[in-house]
Amino acid sequence: MTTTQPDAGLRSIPALVARNAAAHRDRPAFREKEFGIWQSWTWSQSLDEIRALALGLLDLRLNRGDHVAIIGRNRPAHYWSMVAVQMCGAVPVPLYQDAVASEMAYVLGHSGARFVICGDQEQVDKVIEAEESQHTVDRIIYTDKRGMRKYDHSRMTSLADVQAQGRAARSRLEAELDARIAELDYDSTCVMLYTSGTTGKPKGVVLSNANVIETARNSSAFDRLQATDDVLAYLPMAWVGDFIFSVGQASWCGFCVNCPEGAHTMMTDLREIGPTYFFAPPRVFEGQLTSVMIRMEDAGRVKKWLFDRSMALARRVGPALLDGRSVGPLDRLGYAASRLFVIGPLKNTLGFSRIRVGYTAGEAIGPEIFDFYRSLGINLKQLYGQTEATVFITQQPDGQVRSDTVGVPSPGVEVRISDTGEVFYRSPGTFVEYYKNADSTASTKDPEGWVATGDAGFFEEATGHLRIIDRAKDVGKMADGSMFAPKYVENKLKFYPNILEAVVVGNGRPFCTALINIDLTAVGNWAERNNIAYASYQELAGHPQVYETIGQHVEEVNASVAQDPILSGCQIARFLVLHKELDADDGEMTRTRKIKRGVISERYADLIDALYDGRDSVRTETEVTYEDGRKGKLRATVRIEDARVLPSPRDAAQQAAAHKVAAE
């Protein structure tokens, strides 16, 4: 693996791909599972596919500086498209494939995309609908030909036909393509990625080749990534994490990018590939753990006993072995036996047998969930980053992994904490600008290159590790002046497999309340085991036994929060279980499943009011979006329950002192 500064010939992603085609000619670069069969392309074959596509785009008159939207699932052809677009001197703009037409319309209009590369008929239909309000697109290129025969092809072409057109025009256009590739340097735009838009319209984050390549170089060296590694590319291509892992680091190191057949086969494909380098947001790890626990509930008594005993030992021994700490011979022997009979088969079932480096980020992960995977011997670590940083701000070094911090500054990154507690950074990955938004660029990045993250945190004096408290704008004060940090409590609630999402309310109020989504898979499995019939999410969410179970979880979280001297005021006094799942299509979450608190406060104002005015139920009506895009109304009577709030250690000490004074 090269770790020196790139020379003048390796200062763009296309240049790195060309280097890999020469240095790793016959090594696999991309794999894709389609119709149940894995197909593979070497680096030299991939370069041939990319150049053919780039030549075809030139023949269609793609200009320097044009924006090309790319929409679809993770496929080699879509990653090739990103590189081919760059070869032409244009800018790739990946979009979320599950975005609705109105969301696509905004991005297409804002970026002024002339070309759109779509994965299949569904994406083509959304682009055509979006074009009713935005008229920037000159050419639609689709990857999958199924269902496309009867469309108007006056401005539509299949990607395979564009490649064939490019190969036919090679002698005529190859010199022009080489000239455009030679023009690319560190200052050239590599990609434009749109933020999730939690507080407003998404912003186009412009990242240069310098941002991507320097970040890929530094982060690859940090974890000793090599050409022999394998990564599973299953997260949205529009997300900066997928871009840096599947394009930036893959191009720098030359490792193989594996694309699953679809979301429904992801877990099977994960087991078949067995990646050595793996990233997942907390919700993926939470979902896998929920699946494991459900299976164990259904297991026989002996199998369940063996699993419980093995995991108790693993929690005590596994993390210590990962960190290189000493472990007694009996524990070491017991862990080896557990690894043979329980832990090893479990890791294989999860697809984690070969993982050398694993990361989670995006949201805080529950400590118990994090420790579970570490106890299996999986080198799972946390990183902290954002789109504007080309992902990496802090990372956890091997041997310094903890569930309550996000590590130390990544190589080449400077981090400081402002007087208000907000985290600032500057690095080689710091974005160039927000596209067409100079005011937001100036308010986010100062003239010296320091970027405001919008997150509140602090460095631990003893370890130098960064701890993130919450979004700075979400941290507030309760009516009595105590600190309010909703994410801290929400993450504790989401540790429980029965709870999928939680929204804690309390800023400026006398006490905290919570709106909770149950996990339909986990709770539905429980209902089946207990012969409880239900016809819908709404019916199950309102079941008395579900409320009783959620109430127990809330009170257990309160007991934990009560021990924190700073955040003990964030205990939940009242809660309800929402009658519907929070949904990105309803605008309640981003496409990366981040809660839009402002939208929640507005849409569920009647429920929040009832939580604070003492009612034990409330009749509500909520607009919902069906899968086909139609709107409808969902009506329900939602129960509200009280939860026991415990005194904090400070309150208990004050009460004890008062009793002592009274006794004297």
C-alpha cells in the first residue's frame, strides 16, 4: 500500500484507477450479485468499462463542468459512471434512490444536472415526474433495460448502448478524453454530495480531488488497509461514507468493492462475501442483534443456556483480548471453547468472520450493543465525521476503543472546542464550498478553514478522546435550569430491541416526555410467541402488554440517567407509543434516518400537548404517504403513560443532608 504523497500523475480518482489497472491488473476490483450469481471485474476490465462509458458521454456532448445525477442501487456500473463523469471533466452528483420525485426535483434543479444516469424504470419514472417542474435534463441514461421498451427514447439511452457508442467512437474521441483526464488535478471537483437536510433544504457539498484522495490516504494508513481487503457496498451511494469507502479508499488502496443484489439479499450476500473492512450505521448492528436475540428466544433450553453462558464469558474476556490486555489462562481457554462452538458460528451467521476493521458512525450506538460485537472478537470501532469533512474527523485507534467516545483526531485533522462547547475542525478533507450558497459556506467555514460541526462535545483530559454530547442546537435547558440533551436519552432507549425510534421532548419544559416507535419485527415476534393476534402496526403499538414492556424500558433508562449528575433532569416522566412508524416519505426523517425534530414538533403538536397537560389519552389524525405516493389520513386514540422518575445522586445527597439537619 502506498503511503507517500501522491505524485503529479496521481492527483485525481481517474488517475488512481489507471494506476490500479496497471499495478493490480488481474485482481478483482468490483463484484456484483445479480440473479443469484456473483460476477467479477478486474481492475483492467473495470478501466476498460469506465473509458468506454466516458467516450460515450463525450459523444453525447457532455461538457466540462456539467453536473451528472446518478440514481440507483449500489452497482459497479454506477461507480464506473462516477469515475467516467470525472474523466470528462464533469461532476457526479449521486442521489438517494429512495428519494421521492419532489426531493429529486429539488436536487436536479439546484445542481442543474444535464445528464441523469438511472438504475432502473422506477428511477426513470421519478426523474420524468421531477422534470415536470425542473427542465434541466437533456439526456436520461438507464442501466437496467427491463420495462423501458415503450418509453420515448428521443432523449433516453441505455448505459450499455452509451458504452457501445463510446467504443465505436474511440479513434475519434480518445485524444479528447485523454486531454480532459490530464487536466484533472487536486483542485478539480471530484463529487458533489447533498446533505440530509435535517433543518432545511439539502445543501450541495463540493468535494475536490484533494479532499477525497488525502482523506483516503490518511484513513487507509490509519487502519492499514490493503489491496487484499474486501468491502461490501450496500449503503446509499449519495452518502459520503459510501463514496469515501467504495470510491476514495478503494481507488487509493486497490481493494475490491462488492455490491449485493439488493436490500432483501444484503444479509445473505454479507455472509457469502465475508468482508474484511465493514461499515454500518448503528441501526444495522441493532437490527442484527435484535435478530439474534429473537432466534435465541425461540431456541431450546440447552442451546439458550449455552449461548447465555458463552456470551457472559465473552463480554468479560473478548474486549480485553482485542485490546491486547492480559487474560487469565482459564478465561482464555473458556473463550477459545466458546469461539469454537458458539461465537465462531454466530460470527459466520452474521457474515463477520473475516472482519479486520469495522466502523460505526452517523448516530451514537448503545454501549451494550457496541460491547456485544466487541465481545465476539470483532474489531468494531467508532468514528465521528460529516459530509463537509469528507467523513473523517476523529477515529478510535486499535487498543483505545470505548463505547462512550469517538476517538482522537484523524490523521491530518485538527479539532478544537469553542467557548460554547461546539466542536470545530479543519483538515485536508474540509469541503470546498456549498454549491450556490456562499452565505452558508461563510457561516460554516471561517477564513482560516475551521468548520463548525454544530455538535456539542468535549475532550477527556485523561485520554484525549472526544465525547459528543448532542447536536449543539438540540442541547438546551429544562425549566429548572438543568441541562437537556435528548439524544443521550434516545440512544439509551434504542438499546432495547423493542424500541426502534424515540423522540425526547423537554427543552424549556418542567419535565421530559418521549414519543416512541416500537420495532415491528421484535415486538411482532414476541406477539406471535405469546399468541397475541394483531392486524396492523397501530393495533400492536397500542396493546396493553406492549405499553407495559415499554414502560419497564423507560424506567430502566430513567434509573441509568438518574446516575448522571449533569443530565439526571432528562428522565422521562411521561411517554406514549406512536400509532405509526416515523417515515422519511412523510418528511419526519431524513433519508439517512435522522429525526427532523422541527417536523415532529409540528406534526405531533397535539400529542405533545397531551403529554404535558395531564391527559391519559388523545385522539389524533395524521397524514401518511403510501408506497405508491398517494396521501391518506390515519386516525387513532393514543394512550399516555406515566413513568417513575428517580432522584439524582445530588438530590439524594441534599435530601440526606436536610434530614440530618432536621434530626439535629
